[in-house]
Amino acid sequence: MDITALEERLAHLIRVTDDLSDTVAAQAKEIDRLTARVEMLMMREAQRDSEGTGGIVLGDERPPHY
């Protein structure tokens, strides 16, 4: 290979690496955002459970008005 071909391949590899780095950074940001939302939902559900207002009535339970 001549120098020009190597330079072209190197430029291509640098561009691909930069694109992949941007993609990984965006995915990390999205994972952090989703993790925060899951934690918030888990806290909300734990609070709902502690208050006893889950709102789920099982078939063998009597409703509260009986």
C-alpha cells in the first residue's frame, strides 16, 4: 500500500471511531436517564405500598366497604 491509501484508511477509521464514541456517549446518557426514571418509579411504588393504596384487589379479598 502506498502512503495515500494508508492515510485514507486511517482517516476512515478515525471517523468511524468518533462516530462510535458519540453513539456510546448518547447511549450512556440515555441509560442514566432511564435508570433515574426506574429508581423514581420504584420509590413511588414503595411509597404506595407503604401507604396501602396499591389499588390492586385480588379475587379472594373482600372490598374495603364490606
